[in-house]
Amino acid sequence: DPADWSTVMQVSVGVGKNPQDIAFAPNGTVWVTCYDATELLQLDPITLATIHSYSTAEFADADGFPETSWITRINDRLYILNQRLDRDNWWGPADYSQLIVFDTITENWIDVDQNIAGTQGILLNGTNPFCQPEPKEDGTILVGTTGWYGSLDGGIEVVDTNSLLSNGFIVTEAELGNDLLDFADNNGSGFVIVSNSSWGTDILRYDGSTVVSSTGWDYSHITFDGNQLLLCDRSYSSSGVRVFDATSATELTTS
């Protein structure tokens, strides 16, 4: 309840399933991804009880888990990050990653490449899509991939939901100089959170210029709010939301 910040309802989706994200479709259906189970859950919109489960097992790598996380909804379709991480090899990318597509009307997975056996998702250029995706007004989705930590093999790429293809990177980790952790885009320009060599986090512009740095793993998420950039800072001594001017990158908050 936003009036007093109290929890109104809490419902378990099952022990050990590790729910990741929730989406609400136009027809009133409710959907939840699970990181530690091969399921996409459909919930009752009133009670939030699980009423159906759809298997994601066919999207898993050899360890049996697909690692499904963030959901982006565009019209009646869900676009779900399918990380495909190898739990037997330091949770690194097993082979490839994709956006898997679910139709909330027919309640079926969509096969984006019928020339390959099985149900295929949208193949990404990078691996380990870690950041929260950003849908754009032109029907594309920006997806941030981190790849292997310590290797400059990811970036921000554009997925076209009409062609069901990735159009490639608009900025790469090689250009940023470090691992991508999150991003906020404003019509092709924007900001990113990256790790740095001392295991801290930095805010950079797309061109690689530094806005602000931390000495710890402190910066967790950034997003635009009109002409302002909001930064979640979880540093021990000054945790909170910091606000920057989105054009000049000047910090507007003093504490």
C-alpha cells in the first residue's frame, strides 16, 4: 500500500523456484518467470495463486536450467530473457542466449525460426543478458548482455520484435572498457553502469566518459525519469537514490 508502505499480500509460488519478474497482459493474465525452475507461471490476477505452469525446459542448456529472468511485454507477447548459464562452470554463458517469446492469447511459445528443430527464441549477439531490457516506441527492445565477467564480450543490442531478429550492438563492452551491469537509454544516447578494475562500479556515458565512480560494488540500477537520471546507490555509508541532470550529468542531490 503506497499510503503507508505496508505489504498488502504475499503469495508463495513454490519452494526454491526463485521468482524473477512479473508481467500483466492486456487480457488480465499474470505471468511470473522462475530462475531455479523450468517454468513460466500463470497466476490468478486476484489471489495471485498459481493456476498453470508452462515448461521452459526446452530452452535450457546442458545443466537443465534455462535461467529465465526479466520479462518485457509488448502487446500480447512476453519477451523473456533466457540466459542459459552453465551452473557447472562458474555460472558463465553455456553457449548462446536469447529472448524467448510467449503469446498470452494462445498461451503458447512462438517459434521464431522454423528452419531449426524445436522452438527457437530470438538469438542474441551477446550472451548472459543481465540488465533489465528497455522497450522502445518503435517496437524494438534494448537488451544488455554481460557475457563472461572479466571479458569484454557484451554490450547493448537492439532486438526488433517485428522481424524477431537482433540488429546488433549500439555500444559494446569493448568501447566502454568494462563489464556492463545496467543501462538507461534516451533515444540512442544514455548512461551505463559498469564494473571497474578495483571491483567498484562506475557510471559512464555511452561514449565511455565517466560521470561518477565508487570504490565498492555500490551502483545497482539506473533509469530515466523525464530529464533526470536516477541512480540506486547501495553504498554502506550513504545508501539511497541519487539524481542527476540527464543532459549535463550534474548531480542534483547533495545527500
